[in-house]
Amino acid sequence: TTYKEAYRPQFHFTPKSSWMNDPNGLIYLNGNYHMFFQHNPDSTVWGPMHWGHAISKDLIHWDEQPIALFPDSLGWIFSGSAVYDENNTSGLGKEGKMPLVAIFTHHNRKLESEGRKDYQYQSLAYSLDEGKSWEKYEGNPVLKNPGIVDFRDPKVRWNVEVKKWIMTLATKDRITFYSSPNLIDWTKESEFGEKVGAHGGVWECPDLFPMKVDGKEVWVLLVSINPGAPNGGSGTQYFIGDFDGKSFKPFNTKTKWIDYGTDDYAGVTFSNTDRLIFLGWMSNWQYAEKVPTEKWRSAMTLPRELSLEIVDDEFLLVNKPVKELKKIIGKSKSSKNIQITDALDLSADIAQAEGKFQLKFNSATIQDYKIVLSNDNNEELIIGYNKKDNQYFIDRQNARKEIFEKGFGAVHTAPRLSRSTSTDIELLFDAASVEFFADGGLTAMTDIFFPTQPFNKLQIKSKEGMLLRTLEIASVQSIWN
Ligand code: FRU
């Protein structure tokens, strides 16, 4: 594949053509990372949902596969997860082949149009050839709808303490946990969240997993919400607490966000891995169907490794691009002890990069700064820090002159969560996106942008002046060729 269209990401996954939203069924198996995704193959807007499929050996280079799951008489195929049932608890394995099982939501348009509430329910499909071909389970659905309009996005994981599968399901304004010995018979265990967290919209695409910090195990619950994100539209909040195999108890009720930018949604983690790899949809329901790409719509974020850090007795999620990204980072131009007095022009350093580059710096102090990308059409994207409010920001107000959606051009902010006096940042620019990781990934922001001409100028500005201990800039290779 060569991807040359305007705004086509060069190191982020996009489908060859048509509409994509949430990542689904993320799983590692026998040397391959599988990514399934919400896909409408017949249009560049949302519609009858299928599961598209792509495979990668390194989480960076992706190979799109034939569509995995098609709509059927029970409905469209909404979001869900996949597990490797290595002990054949489901009995769906045959002749010694253990099944890869997808647990997804069927969305029944006919029942919906009849004004019923029970049009979403959970079903299974399985594969005995590592995801190449799929059979729907003949007893679908495996979890019927009890009369809740939003009842979807099952994320299933084996729980070693209770030795059962646990399903984390988004049920309107809360999460409902179910357990099962075999992926087929499900028992309701508990609910969480009716009075906790952000509730500006419906809860979607949850994930629940354990993490270790300082030898202690804690549980992380991710909950996407649409709308109600801190910078508008859809976003992903998280809670940290305990899970005893039945119910989730948060340590406190503070709402935290995994990425404060506008364009990281419905992200969940891969199953069957020994590290936590998180991947999100790099768009926002507020404008996803209107962005000015022609052949396809939407990309995924970079896969990120999650870890935990404790700041002021609070557990915080840290996210950083997976280490495999290094493979495609070119030789960096690095300098030490750079004094920025007013503005430092780096345009020459990005001239060859065709919009794809990594910028990193490290500073012993933190002052106001702005990283400005611009073009000859007076469009600019500004990423920076504002000491007065102790906030990072991405300003895309002037990133595009032509308006395709009225809320798109805005300034997005994120709290600086680190207490350190020093700071470091990593920025990854692709054709139409920036991923910003500050303070080792303690604050992350992802935003997409669509200038009418590519940005070809880069400056770092600091009115007060700022001394950078190190500054690195490198081009990023395309993953398509
Ligand atoms: C989240 C979401 C899910 C749903 C899917 C439908 O973006 O709304 O809740 O399963 O998209 O495509």
C-alpha cells in the first residue's frame, strides 16, 4: 500500500477506505497483534457496523485483512473484545485447536425502530485459525438485554482469583460486571458508577485490568463517555481502586482522564500480553463524520504502554508510545544546552520530514513556552504550557481557515500533574495529528488537525527565555510502502 492522499497518516493505522471508529478485539496471539475495528465498508460515515481486521508483528506496521465480522439477522456488529480461550472453557475449540473468541454487541436496528429498549445484546463469534475465519456462535445472544437502552461494549478478561471470565459492560450511566465459567452463561455481579465520575453523556467502551505499583496490585477501570469530555465531545475517564472478582471499589471519586486532548476515544487494552498496551480511536464523535478526508475516515492513536505513578498519594496513569516506535524514528539531530531567547526556528530541521517528526526536549525549569507549527497560508497549531494556570494546551483555533464544524477550532487544556520542577516533553506529528506526552507521559494530549497546506515551519517560543538541557528532533518513517 502507498498512501499518498492529503491528510493520510503515515505512521498511524487507517483503513484503506471507508469509515472506522473504535478499536475492537485487541489481542496478541502467536507473534501477531490483532486489531479489529468498527468499520462501515460502504461509506465514509458511520452506518451498518462490521469488524474490520488488521495484523501487526510490532504494533507499528499494520497489514489490513479481510473483514472479520459481518452484520447478521441479530444485528450490526458493535464494539467488543477478544480472548484466547486456551483451556477451551467455551467448548468451541475443536480437534485440539483452542478458540479465539470475540465477545461483541449485536445492535438490532429493527427492534430499535419498533421503539423497543432491548435492541443491544452480547454475542460470540469464534475462530480456530487465528482470526482468519470466524463462525458466529449458534446460541447467540449469550447475554440478553434486561431493558436498558445502552447495553454494550463487553470487555472480557480471565480473573485469576475467582477463576472465571469477568465481563465489564457499559450499561447507560454505569458499568455492570458479569461473570462466567465458559463465556456462554453470564451472571450479574455488581454495578459501578451511577453516582461517581463524569456523567455528561452515555458510558461506553469500558476496560478493567490489574496493575502493579510499588509491589501493590490496584485495578484500573477505563470508561469512555460521549459527550462530557473535558475539552468537549467524547473522551476517556478512569478510576483506580480494588476489584475482588465481584465488585469494583474506587479509592476516591475524583474524575481523571487518560488523555486530555480531543482525539483519543474508546481506547482499551490488548489481551493476552504481559504488558499493558492501550490503543484508542483518534477522533471525536463531535466531528468525526465531518473531517475533510475523502477516501477514508479516522485513524487509531499510536499504541501506548500504560504504567502507574503516585503523585501526592494519588495513583495516576502514565501513557507513552510503545518502545517499538523507535524502529521508525530516524537519526535524531540533538543539541544540548539550548537557550531559547524569544524564538528558536527549527523549520530547516523538519524540511525533509513531510510532516512526520518527533520532537523531544528536557528542561531543568518550566516556563511558559509555545511550539508553533505553521504554513504559508497563515495557519498555525500551537502546543505549549501556561505557568499561571499550570496547564498544557493545544490551540487549533487557526489550524485551518475553512470551517467544517463549528466547535473544531478551539484551545484544549490539560492540567500539569507532575510536581517536578524539571520537565520533558515528547511530541509526535503525523500528517494530521499530534500526540503530546509531557513529564514522562503523566499528561497526554492527542489532537487532530487539517491545515489547507501542510505545516512546514516550526518554532519554539518562550518570552521569558528557557534553557533546554537537551533538544532532539527526528523524522519518522512511513509504515506504508
Ligand atoms: C463508541 C461506540 C460504542 C459502540 C460503537 C458503535 O464509539 O458508540 O459504544 O459499540 O461506537 O460503532
